[in-house]
Amino acid sequence: MSQNGHAIGNYLGKPIFESIEVQDDTYVFDRIATYVDDEFPLDRLSENEVLVEPGLIYRHKD
């Protein structure tokens, strides 16, 4: 994973990048994941989304 865009904020001391690149695909920041029962429920992700530490969800850029 590499970041493409500039940092648009931070969460738990880590930068939130506007966009990231994962396996040659670009993803844009969408939201912060909900932490439930000591984990992030992956079944709440759509097919076009990825979860990145520390709990940031990025969606595929169309």
C-alpha cells in the first residue's frame, strides 16, 4: 500500500490520506470503521472497499 493523496486528517495518531494505492488500484478515503466487540466487522465492507490500520475504510475510485 502506498499513499497517493495528501493527508486530510489523522485518526489515533496516524494520518488519513485522501487516497491510497493497493495493488495498482486507487482507493479514496470513505469513513472510519466501527469497532464492535474488540474487532472491525469485515462483513460490513462492500466489495469495492478495503480496511486499513488503524480502522480506516477506503473505497475503490471509479
